[in-house]
Amino acid sequence: MSLDLLCIQFLLVKVSMKRSLLFSAIGLLLGTSTAMAADPFVVSDIRVEGLQRISAGAVFAAMPLNVGDTVESDTLRSTIRNLFRTGNFDDVKVGRDGSVLVVSVQERPSISEIVIEGNKQLKTEDLTKNLEKAGLSEGQVFKRSTLEQMRQELGRAYAAQGRYDAHIQTEVVAQPRNRVSVRVSIEEGETAKIKHINIVGNTVFDDETLIELFELKSTGWWSWLTGNDKYAKEKLKGDIEKLNSYYLDRGYVNFRVESTQVSLSPDRQQVYISFNVNEGSEYQFGKVDLSGNIILPEEELRKFVLIEKGKPFSQALVTNTEKLITTRLGNEGYNFAKVKGIPEINNDTKQADIKFFVDPGKRTYVRRIEFSGNNKTADEVLRREMRQMEAAPASSDKIEQSRVRLERLGYFKEAKVDTQEVPGTDDLIDIKYTVEEQPSGSIGASVGYAQDAGLLLGANLQQDNFLGSGKSVGIGVNKSQYMFDVRMNYVNPYYTEDGVSRGFSLFYREADLGEINVANYSMSTKGGLLNFSYPIEETERLTFALGVANTEIDPGYGSPKEVIGSPRPLKGFSTYYVNQLQADGTYAAPESVSAVTDADFLPYQPTGFLDQYGDSYNEFTLTLGWVQSTLNRGQLATRGHSQNFSVELAVPGSDLEYYKLSYNAQKFLPLTESLTLRFRTELGYGDGYGDLDGLPFFQNYYAGGFSSVRGYRSNTLGPRGTPADIYRTGRACVAVDANGACTSFSPTQQSYLKQPGQPFLDFYPIDNADDTAAIGGNVLVEGSVELLFPLPFVKDQRSLRSAVFLDAGNVFSTNCSPGQLNCFSPDFNEMRFSAGLGVTWITGFGPLTFSIARPLNKSEFDDTEFFQFSIGRGF
């Protein structure tokens, strides 16, 4: 069979060629080929040759003809043009074998891998995404023109960061089966630093004032730390916006930055920036009008207008007024309301009249409320916090209030809300809350260390969001150097549907207070508590608690006289040989022994609390409280305030009858976007009633340490106990010399001696304030001011709090005994102050808290600590 072959071949044409040149070349070649072509023929079949990865179907889909069509010159042109347009082929040949159309192609190679090396400032994943958008990704057809374009784009990206000496090299390595490996090697170079910033044309505000607004700064003393002298195009755009806003908010409505020049030094390492500005004239506000569809009374909306006639024009006031009116309309259900402030400039009077055009749109209703991100927490727990209901008019205020309530739960690090229009409607929206869960408890063992309590060991199940139900369950055993504690607690925050909570707890606790800087005594307490909480307002609750407890006190060695009176020594002997125990734990030489009689000792003083009321008490308590909180988070809040007032009463019928009044509050006051003032106070007062004279010593308030006055040792501020007189018999004189001095002693004993020979007493009364411990008082006054600021180089500030602080406080007593040290009635002059820096970090290992503080007015009785810390770890 004769072969009449029509062959048309195209070489690869670079993508960068203009489309017109490509089509002209195609037309020229096709024109030449047409002259060579045979007469038109009807295609009986189409055969495609040279395919490896691309399917024949993809080729057929790109061709403008099918079997049975008549092939002409125009059809051949379109076929070749369309196949090249797919970008899949380096070469295309079209031939004829009888009535069979033969299409022979040479595929472009595919990309087997892309390797990027040397990049640090731009992340590999970001570069990979940009390559994918440009059509360069593993498995795709390789286009050298696209690779070259991408190389240029990378160069521009680095130039925008001020890295003008960045070098990008690309390498394409051929691999078997028509594949290539693409390697991108990057030398990022150094960021050019700003040598000088110049502003031209300003007369109203000087250069120093305006340059202070900028994020970009010329190289200074702290630039090595802040990096603000490194040029970046994005930062420059931001600084231009700041300059515009500064003038627009001060009356210069015609201000404009006419040009910006960025020039480089010859070595491309230094940048010079110049701003050419035109300030224009200062304008003032004229009259203010409201127009459009004002659905609310005009006087109602005018409450949100921040503009005053005669004041300098401020674009910020116009924008904020727009937001306030929009929010007010949103609270009425008009969530798609649009408010636009349109200035009318009068160049003659230098005034700007403002007309706010109000378009409320249709009133919107909520079709559905959805939640996402709550992988553990049940939808019901989130839904019951909603103040915006489904099928109700959409209120911006209620939508935001619901979001804040989710964050206050403490289960979530953050809660976001998004309102979405329902397709096909103009009056329905869907609301989607997205939350990010955070640990709300711990299961298992715990290890920690606190400077005031030592090593902390525990085995706990503590979940504030038990199994995602929102209920709090805790069972635990904890041990530290001063306390052994076993407890169980349960709280259901929605015991009733309207938000009444109920909880109970059972506990057993042994504590040796002498280990935490308190007077030396130990106590064991066991009991239980039943509590209820009633919501009375959106942010307020009343609390009620009924408790029963049994407390036993064991006085320790050297307990102060307020706890138990000092005993007399051994009776029944007419003479004692007394020697004082020395500081190093040894006794003085035998010749220092002196003889005393019973009359030489102080009489027994049974004035201690345990002397009068015994050492075991049954108590029945009633606690009433009021709680208010508008804080924006359950942990590490940054906005809002909270306050808590409670009255605890040991009711008649208890072995001890007393009451305690406590109040604590905190308030956050934002100063800037990143700086916040926090004010905190805690006040307490307690006293006895009925047969009890004064507050029981083991119910006293203490101050010093974390959550109190930092810089002073924990619990050490305030009254000290009256020193005890301590006598101990332990050795007997078994031989004396002619002068009556003891020459031989018996071995040390642990009890009074009832053996022949005169008793020998170790005598060491505690008469030095350094040897006495704090006993607390019945009046507590504390307060602090903190400036919260973000730590540099920390991306997630939500779990971190850093602050400089000024603390003040002390503990006082309204019933000081004559022998007490450092005991005062409430007196501002006796307040203790400290200043320092503190950091709290909520981590997966538990809370870490550190502070460094300097006491400002310590007294001779105060114990101080410059560095204090507490570390918890859960696993």
C-alpha cells in the first residue's frame, strides 16, 4: 500500500514567546505544509503514537476532529495548535496512513521530585505552595519557562524582605522514564539595614515625631535585638499607612504621600528611605447628618456619634462611629447593616460635614448554630452557654456574648465565631463557633516543686470537664513536706437547666504548719461540704455552702504561748543543776553548771488557745457568697473584672463560734493593644463570738509569697508568736567535785529522770525574733498593680503572662498579746511593699510560675526572698 505521508513538525517554543509570534509561526509552517498536503480525506481512524504517561483520551479531547470528519488544512492547524496548548508535548507530528490520521507526539518530562535547599527566612512549605500554584509540583509536567519565572519571583520575594544579594539557582537533572528532578538552591544573603529615613515636605509635625510612628527604624543601639532596622517592603507599606492615619486623625484630610524612594548603597547592604509628603490644610468637623433607612429613633443612634462640631477632623472617629452604629443595628437583628460616613469637604471654610448613610438591610434570623474543634467536649456543654438562640433574630451582642462565655469556661484556649449567609436567602445566617481545647485537668500522677512547700507528689483524677460533660470531678491523694491530703469533689454547673450548680466534697488533711514558716503545730481535719450556686445576672452568682468538719491540733516543740502555755520544769526536787544548750548543739563546760531552785522558774501560764478550748473541735459552717465576673478567659484573663465577697460562719452549736469576711477582686485596664494594667486586692477580717474571744489561731490569715506580697517568704509577714520558754531534762549529774561542780553525767534520756542523783536540765528559752515563726492575724490587707506585657519572640501569648508589679500588703491583729512580736493593729505605715517581674506559663507539664522581687521597706522581723518559683508537672 502506497504511503502518502503528510508530516508537520513543530519544535518546542518557549512559553515566554508572545502568543502572536507563536501563532504566526504555526500559521507559516501550516501554510507550507498545506502546499505539500494531499487532497482532503475522510478519517477512518486516528492513531496516536509516543504516549507514555498521558492517556489517548486526553489527546482525543484536545483534537477538534473525530473519526468520520473530513481533514482539511484548517483542521490540521487547529489540531496541532490545540495539542501544543495543552503544554504536555515538546514535539507534535501529524501524518496520514491511507485514511488513518497518525498523530505522533513527544511528551514533556514529568517532575519526580523538587528539592529546595538553603532557605531559612522563607519556609519550605510556603515555597512549595507557590511552586504548585505556578504548575511545578511532583507528578506534574515540567515547564522550563515556568521554572525560570518562579526563580525570578523568588528573587523578588527576597528583595521585598531587604535581601538584595540573594541568589537563586535552579538545576534540572534528567532521570529514567522521561522524568526530571528539580533542585532549587538558595543563598539568602543578608538583610539590608536602614541607614537613614528622611521625610520631605512636613512642616506641622517634625521628623522625630513622625519617624517614631514607623515600625522601620534606622540602625540604633537596640537594633541588634529588635531587628527594626531591617528593611522589608511589607513594613514600608504599613508605615505609609500609619503616616496617612496620623495626619487624617488630626484634621489633614488632603494629606498624601506623593512618593517614596528606596535607594541602596553600592554594596547593597544599606538602605536610604525618603518620603515626600503634602500635608495640606487642617480641617474641622462641621455638621453631622444621618440619612438612609434609619429604623431606630434618630436620637438613639446619635448616642453613638463620636463627632463634635468644631473639633479637628479625625478619620478614626468617623470609622468608630460607623462601627458603633453598625453594632447597634446588629443588636436589633440587622447583621448585614452598612453604615458609611461620607465627608463633604468645604475648602473655603476648611470644614468637613459628615453624612452617615444607613442601610440596615433585612432583619436576619439564625437558622443554625454549629460548633467545631470540640473534639472532647460535648455539643450540649457549648450550646447551654449560648445567649443567641436558633430561629431568633440575630443579635451581634448576644453572638459575641456567647463567644466570651465559651472562653470563660476554662476548657478552651480560644473561641472564634463566624457568621455565614445562607445561600439563596437574604435574611438567614448560620453561626459557627470554632474552639481550641486546652487541658482542663489531669489524670494520673503528678510531681512538682514549690519553694514554700517543697517536693509535691500526688495521684489524682481531676477533670473540670469530665468526659466532655462540663462537670468537675476530682479524686486525689497528695503529699508534700508539710501536708498529706485526701479529697474527693464533684460539681455539676448545670444541676438545673437555668444554671443552678450543685457540688460536694469530702476531705481528710494532715498538715505540719511549722514546715511552711508558720508557728510550730500540726493539725488534722476531716469533713465534707455541700454547695450551691445560683445565677442572678448574666455575670453574677450567689453561692451557698454547708460544711461539717472535725479538727484536731497537736502543739509542736516550742509552740508559741498563743497556741499553748509554756510548762514548768520537773517538780519534786529542791535543787536543779542547769546548763544552757549551746548554738552548735553541745553543752557548755561542766564548770558553768549552776544550781537553781524551783522558785527561780516562771510560773505556769495556761493562757494558750489549747489550754482554754482543748485540742479537738467539731465545726458546722455556713458560707454565703456573691461572685461577679466579666473576665474574657477562664485562665490568664486579659480583659474584664471579677470580684468575690463571702461570709463564713461557724454556726451556734459548733465547739468554736467565729466568722470570717473575705473580699477579693481584680480588674484589667487595657492601655494599648499589647499593654494592660491589672489591679488586684484581697481583704479579710475574722473574729469570734459567743464564748470565743477572738478568731481561732488556725483560721488566721497569712501574707507573703505568691499570690500575696512577692519578695517576702511565704506566710512570714505579720504577727509573730510569743516565744515559748523551753525546758528539757535529759541528763543527770552522777558525780560532783568538792566545789559542787558536776564531774560526771549520765547518758542522755528522753524522759524526766527518776533515778538517784540531782536532775540536770537543758534550758534554752527562745528569746530571739529570728527563732520565732509567724502566727498570722485576723485582718488581711493586700493589693497589687501589674503591667502586663508580651514577651518578645513568643508567638502564643494566650498561655503566657509576664508582668512588672508593685505589691503591697500585711497581716494585722486587733487582739495582740503583750509578748507578741511584730504585732500591730491595722496601720498603713506597717504595710509592706515590693516590686519586681513575674512570669506565669501554662504548659502541658503544668503551671510554671517565676518571680524576682525586691522588698522596698522590710523590717527587722521580715524574711525575704529575691527569687521565687513554683513548678508543676503532670504525666
